[in-house]
Amino acid sequence: MHKKSLTALLALALTLFLGGCNTVKGMGQDLQKAGEKIEDAAKKK
């Protein structure tokens, strides 16, 4: 039972790691856009 849980956890971690390449890049772009909007709002004040 414990070995199956560990195998499932490792498979999930590997899936997230491999799929995360594009996800992290997209999230970084979203954060950059949000930062630009905050910066623009600060400049208007």
C-alpha cells in the first residue's frame, strides 16, 4: 500500500514538473502585466 502511494506521488510530481515549464512561463508573464498595471496606476497619482 505504501509503495503504491509513493509511486503515485512521484508520477504526479513528474507530471507537474514537466507540465510546469509552460505554466510557469505563462504565470510569469501574467505577473509582469499585473506589475505594469500597478506601476501605471502609481504614476497617475
